[in-house]
Amino acid sequence: MTPMFLPHSALDAVEAILPPAVTKGKHDLCALRDRAIAEGAHVLMLVWPTLEWVLLAVEIPEDVVIEDAQQLIPNLLANPTALEHMRSESRKGQHLSWLSLTRPATTQH
């Protein structure tokens, strides 16, 4: 099942509809998102049709330039195992995932 990819700012938009008991958790999640961005990660929100969701911080190799986190979607879709793991973890209440994209090691002949 493929998630919908939203910009991390969608987290700010949901605050108006959250019950007061959930607001602190949302603020904590926003603080983690802001820290991830400050550390150079690109952040997306993934939402599945079943309403499971995760905030995903993606670290990219230093020599890769990403102007918009939406550019990472093809790489994420290419790894259905990781997506399913994130979805499974979200069911357990783990709504923040970190992913490091790496380049395969090159061999010299």
C-alpha cells in the first residue's frame, strides 16, 4: 500500500483539529522535526490510506543536492520494505523515522 507524501509543514496544519491531550505530543514531534531540519535532514510526512502516518527525516549523502524533499519520493518508493516497516512502527506509536540514503560503494577495476 503506497502512502501519500506530504510536506513536513502539514504537521503544523493539523494542530487546529487535535484534541488538547494530543497537543503536547504534536509539539514534541515538531521539535524533533525542527532539529532534524537543523541537522540537514529533509523531512516528509507519509500518510497511508488507513490513516497510519510517520514523519520521515531523510539524511542524504554530502555530495547530493536536494532542493525539495519531494525529490526523494522515487527513492522511497523504490524501497517498499522500508515503507512497510515505517507503517508497522507507526501502528505501535512510533511516528518519527530516520533514514540515511547512501550511495553504493564503487569498485575499481
